[in-house]
Amino acid sequence: MDSMITHRTGKHGNAQRGDDKETCLPENVTLVKPKPSKELRPMLGAILLGLILFIAAVVAWCYYTVSLRKAERLKTELMDLRADGFVIRNQHGEVVFRLAFRSGSLDLESCSKEGEILSCTRSGRGPLNFFIQTVKPKDTVMCYRVRWEELADGPAVEHTMFWEDAHWYGGSEMSSQHWPIRLAGYQEPVPYVTSDVYSFRDSFGGILERYWLSSKAAAIKINDSVPFHLGFNATERTLFFQARYKDSPYKPPPGQQPFPELSYRVCVGSDITSIHKYMVRRYFNKPSKIPAENAFRYPIWSTWALYKNNIDQDKLLRFAEKIRKYRFNCSHIEIDDI
């Protein structure tokens, strides 16, 4: 051959493997990469199709997972809403308030959010009017307005609040008063109205508020318009909040359907002092007038001294006549039959 191409492997004339080798090719020969065999093309197509199907399966699984999570939980600010209740966390992620829907569960697929209001239209029992509105009145306070209204006559609305390992304050006067609250036994929801705790030991006393405060800087205030019944389970450390008109002293407003509505506001703050001050300013007005001066200047007369519990209207009137006959001053007459 006229000319030869010499290809030497190795460094400094030494082969990397074995002895020195020389490859001689004609000058007019061109190296060409081998083309894939026609037999490999179907295999490559199958691999490509399998890869596409795998990606589609991953995308479908991710979509299903997201949809499932949406059906199980909705989030608004520091609250996680589930079908059977909700929890509220503080800024540090600690759960400070937990509540369960005792009378029914939400259909989260019927829920939607517009601005600060999350609303749902169905529960396991049928249509309803439910919403949670997020309100942030201060940088250190976050509040949630909750409303559950049945759209049918009869069924009560009941939610269960867990006091767990926190100390709770508020509520009503009891025959055995403890501070913080300490309850014993079990009590089905009963009308939250004043009563004589000396004669009826398990009833509520003469002082009560629809307000509870937690040592974890959470507070709840039941709306005054609610036909409110309260119960508890000391073993499970829970309070039962119930709204109902059936078998109750509460009656719906004139012209309004007897559809029970349970509405309240839950607020959480940075500490118990600041959240209590906010709740007091927001819901408990200070006296706007001075009581009648006679209540301080003149004595209060009690029927107990003469009549004990044997008192009626005729005796009360004779008692008042004697006070005036002998020209004693009088601000009030107290009817005491206990």
C-alpha cells in the first residue's frame, strides 16, 4: 500500500494492556458508527411507551393524594378543619384548642373558601349552613367565628370541647366551686340557666357566663342568641356545647323556624393575660351608670327573719306595710325562701 495509518496505544510507546499493537487501515477507509438494528426499534418504542405510562401513573397518584388530603383536611390560618372537628395551634405549632363535632360530620367536598370565610353546605345528616370566619383583630390575637346551623326542625347541634392538660376558668357558679374548673362524673347537656345550687346540687348557680378561658391562651365565647345547653364528661375531660329548642326552655324568636344554631368565637393569643383582656373588652361591657343611691344608703329587708320559707304574696305585703308603718327606711325587700 502507498501509505499506512499507524495507531499506537499506550504512553511513551508502551501499551496499556499487553504488547504494543499497530492497526493499519487504508487511507481511503472512513470509520462509521454502527446503526441500530431494525430488530431493536420495537424494543425502544416499548421502552418509551412504558416510560410515558409510568410518568402518567405518578401524576395520577399525586393528584389522587392531593384530592384525598383535600377531602380529609382544610386549613385556614392556624386552624386545621376536618370532617369531625378542628384543632387550633399557636404561633409555635402547639395545639392549644381541640373541638369535635358530636352531632354530625362535615362533607368537606361541599366546602369552599372565599376571602376569610370558609363555608360548607352539607353534613352527614343533610344540608346545613356552616362557616368559619377568620378575624385577626391584633397582631398577637387570632379569632375564628364558627357557626353551625341545621336546616331542619328537631336535631340538636352539639360540639365537644377537650380541655385536656390545660387549666380552664369561667363558666358558672357551682355548688362545689373549684378554680380552675374541676368537674366530676358525667352530665348530659342541660339548659344553661341560673338555678338554686343549694336545693339542686347539680344545677348552675346564680352567676354564669358563656365564656371559658384556658391556661394555654385560648378562649371561647358562646353567642348569646344560642339556645345553649351544657354538659360534661370528667373521664374524657370534655365539655358538651349543645344548641336545641326541643325539650328546652328556649324558644325561637317570633317568626323564625326552630332550626337550632350553635355559634361561637374561639380566640388564641400569646399569653393568657392578653387574650383575657381582649375577650373582656370585646364581650363584657363595663357598667355605664351608677346604681340607685338608695341601694347604698338604706337597708335591704329580708323576709327570712320572720317567715323563713313559708312566704307568699299576702305575707310579703303585710311585711312591707309594717316597715312603712313604723317609718323605717327601705331600699329593697329580699324574698328569701331558701
